[in-house]
Amino acid sequence: MNKPIIFASLIFAVTAAMAQTALTNASEGEVRKIDKDTKKVTIKHGPIKNLDMPAMTMVFQVKDVALLDKLAAGEKIMFTAEDQQGALVLTGAEKATPK
């Protein structure tokens, strides 16, 4: 097998593993409000297992305001969040697929 094929296979495997991890840690929510000026989003969400947090409505910070461009108020999403030095930060989000 030549090196480009091995490299491509490795990249595919790593990407698939990362996607699986992201789905495992994802939570369901509904975007309530977006504030690009303060880089914050309000989400009504179900339990967030990795943060040991029950369902509630709360505000998350975002590091990259471009993430907010992908969201709209009222939209159902799957998202990931982390505790970063005491701040709850939205780290990823995408439209939820209808069940």
C-alpha cells in the first residue's frame, strides 16, 4: 500500500472517531436568543452529561462568533459545551435532525 492511501485512511479513521465522540457528548437544545455583541447564546437544553447538569435554560459563551452565524432563534440543535476555567462555553452546534 502506498503512503498517500495509508495517510488518507488514517485521517478518515481519526475524523470518524472524533465525530463519534462529539455525538456521544452532544446535548439537545433549542436556541432562545443570540447576542453576537457579547458572544453569547441562550439555549433551553436537556441534561448535559459531561457537565453533570440537569435540563434548564441558560446562557453560554462562545469563543468564535462564527459559530453564532450558524444558529437561529427557535432552532432545535445538538450541541457540545465545556467548563473552561469556570465559564460554560458552547464548543460546537449543528441543526438537530428530525426524529
